[in-house]
Amino acid sequence: MTENRNASQIVSIISTILVIGLAIYLGTLVKSVDTIEEKLSHQAQQIERVTIASNGSDATSAYVPAYSHIYTDGGKAVLLETTLVVRNTDPKNSINIHSIDYFDTNGNLVRQFLEEGYELSPLSSSEYLVEKRETSGGVGANFIVNWSNPNQASKPIFEAVMIGAGQGKDISFTSRAPQ
């Protein structure tokens, strides 16, 4: 009887130690995920790019639809975070990005993302963030990307990714500039 009691106490102590060890391990694991998310948090790109003359006389405009919010459940607004991604799809040739402007539903300029144009290297991308607290764009917001192709590169991709959460739902979708 005493042996069973001692064995039971030993099993209980070992179980407690294992549970504590597991809790510490899981806490460390969660903390490392938080650290990764912090490292990946959006910051203005710090990539050094070759600047170009800002004349852009040979520039082409690309229209990219975007949304600062959408409606669900009978008109309840869901705020969206929008990331515009400019992708040079050519493996050998660069393209030039002259300006990136963000407009609201009424066509009013909300924000200019570039102070000067730059060269986008082969297969590289650049990104521009409109945070969800910037609601002035509305459901008809858009980006106009002025770009040129002096090296006959393949057509780039201009894509907006919208993500939001509200009314117990997560929402994400994309839109692209027409080709």
C-alpha cells in the first residue's frame, strides 16, 4: 500500500515536471513566432535603388483598383489594409518606376508615394502600404503607377492585396492592373 502511494507520488511529481517543461517550451515557441512577426512587420523599404530622371515623358500609366474598406452584413464597414506590390517579371531587364499615387473614390489625390523615380531591377519587387486607419480612399480607391520600359522588359505586374477583419470574419482579396 505504501509502495503504491510512493509510486503514485513519484508519477505525480514527474507529470508535474513534464507539464511545467512543456509549458516553458510552448511559451518559448510562441515568443519566437512573435519575434518573427515583429521582424516581418512592414517598414518602408530600405533598398537602395538607382534613381532616374523624373521627366517620365515616355511613361505608361497602370490603374490598380484598391479598397480602404468594403461593406458586409447589410452595410457594416470592414476596414482593409492594402499593400500595393510592383513586380518586375523580367529575369534580365530593369524597368523604371516614375511615380505611384493613391486616389480616393472621387478621384482626389490622397498620397504620393515617391519623391523621385527609380529603376526596378530584374525579378525584384517594391511594396507600398496603405494602413487600415487610412480610410479616406473609400471603396473606389485606386493607385496610378507611372512606369516606363526602356529595356524592352516583359510586362510588370501591379497588384493590390487587401486584408481585413470584422464582424467575426477575415477577408482577403487581390486586384491587378489590367494588362
